Amino acid sequence: MKKLLTLSVMFILCLLTFATDFMRIKLKDGNIARYEVDNIEEVDFEIGKDTSIIGDTTAVDTSASPLRFRITSGSTAEVSGYRYYYNNTDSIAIPEKVRINGKIYNVTSIGDGVFGGYSGLTSIRIPESVTS
């Protein structure tokens, strides 16, 4: 009997070591969402935080950009400058969306004279979201 119990426990422990390749999440509205997790390295849970950034992978975090941004409204931001240590970069791509303090803003404008002292700049990619 002890051998059977030991074998059963060992079998269950072996089953628990197999990784799954999907995750099921029950949403507040009762629906079930299923996500493939083949390439996920880390998952963070932030209870009570603004989760509007989840699923929007097009937004660039401002800490990872050579540009500086200024919030102009509840949903928009403008390019307000560049970080001086990127001064030797010859091209810059302005993102359509940026994440500032966990919230996503659409980049809709470029401030006056932002690139005035940027002598090495030869190319700027401006997205369609920028209108002024």
C-alpha cells in the first residue's frame, strides 16, 4: 500500500512539472480569455493600477526614447525636446503613441524649435498621427 501511495504521489508530481503553453483568464464579465504563452518571460500583476496599457504594444515608453514629451491633453502629447546624449544620432523616428507614467498618449504635435540645436540630424520619421 505504501508503494502504491508513493508511486501515485510521484506520478502526480511529475504531471505538475510539465509546462503549459496557454493561460486561461476569467474576466469580470464572466467571459474566459485564452492567451498563448509560448514566448512570455515574465508576468506582472498590478492590482488597482490603470491597465489601459495592456495589449497596446505600439506605445513607446518615454524612458526608452531619445525624445522628450509633454502632455497636452488627457490623451495627447507632443515632442518637446530630445535627450542631449543622443546628439550623435543621425535619424529619429517619432512614435505614434507614448507611455508616460503608465498612461498612453497619442503623439499629435512637435514643439517649436525642438530639433534646432541638433546639428547631426539628417532624417526624422513623422507618423500620420502628428498633425502640427
